[in-house]
Amino acid sequence: MGATTSTLENDIESAVTEMFESNLYTGGSLSISSEKSTERRLNQAPAETYMNVINSRDPHIQNTNSDPSYDIESLTILPPSRIQHYNIIGNYNSGTVYNYISINITSSMPVGINHNNRENYAEWEYVKSSSSEEVNLSIHDYSYGKLPTFKKDLIKEYQLLYKAALKGDWVRAKRILQVDPGAMTAKITVNQETALHIAAAAGHSTFAEKLVRLMPSDALESKKGDGETALHVVASAGLTRVAKVMVNKSPNLTQIRDNGERVPLITAVCSANLSDERIKEMVKYLCSVTRDEEPSPYSGVSGGGLICLTIDSGLYDIALYLIQNFPNLATEKNEDGYCALEMMAQHPSAFPSGSKLTSWHCLISPFLDVKRVVKEKLMHKQASALVKCMCTQISLMSSTEILRKFKDSSILETATRFGVVELVVESVQTFPDLLSLELNNNRTILEEAIIYRQEKIFNLICGINGNVKKFACFSDESNNTILHLAAKLAHSNRLHSVSSAPLQMQRELQWFKEVENITFQRHRQKKNNDGMTGRDLFTEQHKELMEKAEKCMKDTANTCMVVATLITTIVFSAALKVPGGTVNDTDSNGNGTPIFLSYNSFMVFAVADAFALFFSITSVLMFFSILTSRYAEDDFLYSLPNKMIIGLSTLFLSIATTIVAFGAALSIVLGRRWTWVPVFITLVACVPVILFSYLQFQLFIEVVHSTYGPRIFRRQSQRMQWTY
């Protein structure tokens, strides 16, 4: 390149290890500025030599070098002895790129390169040099080589393909693929996703299917950053048709695991939703094509995770299919140590015992959402069949293994806590000794039922064994009997299953009395280590609830008594001033009698008004009795609820008869002229009264049901039918 080039090479021959600059476009010609004087030697060089690296194709950047520009490609760089290269900052931009490099030359530095404060977001590749010694320089490893260049920026190059895949625009994508077939398998996002990954995630099944048919089979196994193949993405999106095409083309796809060791089947199960039939169809398909080969997704921790996820997603029919085809799944545990039965115990709504679907709902279901009722009943049957199938598999184990399985797990404890009667029944059918088994918390099923206030399981245990009192001899390390357990305040979720504080107190008393009935007489006065009997503990634990219940009862009684008093005043006044007035003739035998006495509507008015007065006065007396009650614990069992029931009943009756009397009075006064007016006004007058009644009627129904309704403790009805 001439004498100037040779001079420049001699100037930096022993000082510069390497010159690299970031943010260069491939193919751009470069130029370098240097000092005009070529007579300077290393020992005369300044402390810092500055070089501006620019893109010579950019017309807006001027080269300020005094000497002509030199092409770096033709510049031979020999390895120096001492160099510090620092503060190199490069950001890959699409516009014009330039960079600033500062090289500090010192004589005290050791041999090698010390590179500090580097920020770079580009990828380098090696370029061969024409020099005798090469600088093999990369972003991570500094050795000797030639000036690096960038790889293609696929993210920017395939931005149009990315947008087409995201929108499902196959026409545009096809044009891009015709020009560049390599785009079909290129990774075009920072997460290393291909166009197939993107289209599948966006749910574009037609786009994805057409792309799959064009791709080579080995390209379908391409993984993105988290290790997921396109089939993982297709599975989570529920694109069954695309999955079938992919599996037919590359059967091994079903066995490939992502970074979380999940095959596409598990990915689909994780995305399952009861309301999304597409995902459910996908799970069924993948179950049929995923092979049981090592490492098998149907055994070990993977198998335990699969069956637990399937149950947790509510896919009970698929879980039943898996258990029937892979019986070992009934006992496999997931990575958290849970087995399938434990997962079922955590879903009480999957069973009839935990459903809110009552017989009343079944009667009115033709007028409601029939589909929902049918779907719920089907779910109950599937869940019960699944539990039965798993218990059947467990029954094939030895007695020791069965006992160990139930003792070391929380199956029965969880089932009792959530009130899953069906699971407890099937477990006891499998191995009757579980009734007296101490669980991993050193308590029996009966004690768990008392603690968690599960009356159905309590009734079941009492109904299974008539001599249930032998279980009542329990005492824990604190010397607490089962009566002490019943005396403790219930867990909040069970306590609040009853609406108001008075009813909660009533329910707690019902539990205490029922457990007391199955406790030996000598144990009823037994004291624990704190010196408290069961009754003492009940009083201690329920102080706050007692205060809330008393306040609630008094507030309700006050409100209702005000209404009852108003009604009493109104109907008493109406009885003295009858509609139309009275005969005011002292000479007549009928003096003082109502003018409309002969009217039928007047008789209706008189009778309704009399009943309204009677009911309202009775209501006032009942609510007054509630306000003056002593509020002892046992009063909440029957006394106070009875008074509330009578008070509310008579209040509602007084309201109803007052409306009747009001309508009859209007009919007497206006009936002859405007027959429709009394009816209309009466209906309008009913609205606020009905609204008040509706707001209080719910409380009335709950009190009646809790006090006089079907008893929650019905041991005979819960007797288990043993199967052989």
C-alpha cells in the first residue's frame, strides 16, 4: 500500500495486539485515522493513542485524517507485548455505526491483555488474516487474530416473517420462504423461537400446519430457549390437528423433554382447563401416542407428576384412563411427595359429598342450567370411579405396605379435613384397620373429623362401629380427650360455613353435645394438663364468639321490635278510625256503627286488622324477651333460637295482614268509582314490605333449619354398605 503503510506498520508493530471495533456491518469498508507524522517511535508515543473507526459508506461522517485512509483488512498486525484495552462500548444498531477506541500503552504492564469495562451486545466470528501471526479474538476469549466481524442479525432480518407468523398471514410468510428457504428453520427471536413456535403460540393452526408440511422432520425437533419443541407449544395451545401432522412426520417428538424435564403430554396437562375442550382433546391424543419407553413419563417422579397434574386439572376421566393402563401411577409420587389419592382428597367439590348440588337443585334443574347439572353429576361419577380404581390397585399391596402408605401420607387426614366421605369409605373398604390407625399427626380419623367439624365423616365412623366409645378413650400428650377437641373453637373455614354468630354458637354447642354423648361418663369431667375439663375449655375458647352472638341477637331484636311496634301503632289506630267513618246519629239504633259495615270488604279489613294487631304485639313481646335474656351458653342451643323464630314469624304475619287490611280499606273507599286504583296502590305498597321481609327471611330460614331441620348428626343414615 505504499511507504506510508509501511511506516504506520513500523510505528505500531511492537505496541498494538489487536484492533477490533464493534457495530460494523458485514461488508462495510473501514478507515482509520492516525497521526500525520510517521517519525514517531514507541518510546516517543503519547500515553494514549486514539483511533476513530468509522463506516466509510456513511456520507454524513467525514474522515478527518490528514493522511489517506487505510484499509484495515490489508493491515498486518503483529502481537505486542504490553497492552491495556478498555472502555469498549458497542451497541448493535441498524443505522450508521461508529465507535471510539482508546489504547493505553504502558511499559510496566505484564505480557498479555487486560480488558476492562466491556459492554457488547454483538456476536463475533473469526476472520483469517494475511499476517504471519493471527489474533484469535472473540467476545469471550482474547488471543491473537484478525479483526472480527458480525454474524447476521436474524432477529432483524426475519422481522417480517415474525410478524406474519404472529398474525397467521400465510400468504406473506410463503413469499418470504420462497425467497429464503432457510427462514423456515431460522431462530428469529431472542428466545430462539422459529416461525412455527410463534404461529403455534398464537393459535394459528392453519399457518402452523402448512409450515409443518414444508419443514424437514429433523427441523421439528428444534428447541427454543427453554428447551421446548414446537410440539410443546402446540400442545399448550390445544392445536390437535397440527400435533397429529407433527407426530406423523416425527414420532420421536412426543418423547423429547424441555429444560423442566416435561414431555409435551405434561405440558398439555399443565395448560388444561375444564372449560377448554381443545386442550382436553389434545391431552387425550397425546396420551395415545406418548410411548412408555425409558425415560418413561409414566413412571417415577415424572409419572407421579403426570397423574397429579391430571387430577389437579380436573381431568378425572383421563386420570382414570392412565391408572387403568399404567397401574403403577396409583402409588407414584410427584416431586413434592404427593400421590394421586392425596390430590383427590384436596378436591371435595369433585364428589357428591362436597357438592352444593342439593336434591332441590335436581328438582328445579329443568328450569335452570341443565348442562351444568349433568356435567357436575358426570364429574362426580368419574371422580368416584377414579378413587375406587386407585384403592383397588392399593389393595393388591401387602397389609404392611398399605398401613405404611396411609400412615406416611396425608391421604386420610386431608380427606377428613375437606369432608371427602367417598374417599374415606373406599379407603376403609380397602383396609378396615384404617379406622383405628393413628395418622402421621398421631390422631385417628374420628378425632380429625371432630377437629375439622366434618359431621358426615363423624356419622360414618359412628355408624360403622356401634362400639364407637372405644375410640373415645383417646388422650393426647396434653391429656386432652375427644371432648376437649370438640370444646376447641372450630377452624374459621368451618365456623363461617354458618352465616351468623348466633348460629355459629349454636353449631358449636351441637358438636359439643354430640361428642359428649359418645364419651364415657367418667371422661366428661376429666381434666387436661392445664386443669380444665371439656366444659371449661369450651367456655374459654368461645368467649369472643359468645359476645358477637349476643350483640348480633340484640341488634336483630332491636330492629325487628321497632318495625313490630310501628305496625302495632298503625293497626290499632286503623281499628279506631274505620274506613268511611261511623254513623253519627244519636236518634238511630246504629249510632257509632261503621257506615260500610255491610260490605264484605269491610269484614276483610276488620279481620285482617285484628290479626295484624295480635301478631305485631306477639312479635314485640318475643323480641323484648330476647333483649332481656341472660345469654348463657346453653341458651343459644334452643331458647334464643326459638324466641327468634316466633318473633320473626309473627312479624312477617303482621306485615302480611297489615297489607291485606290496607287493600281492603282502599277498596271500601275507592272501589265504587275506580275499581283498579285499590289493586294498583296495594301492589305498590307491598314493594317495601316485601323487600324488608326478603332481607330478614333468609335469617328466619337459617334459624329454623338449624334448630328444627334435619339433624346434622344422623348415624344410622351414614352406615356403610360393606362390599366383598
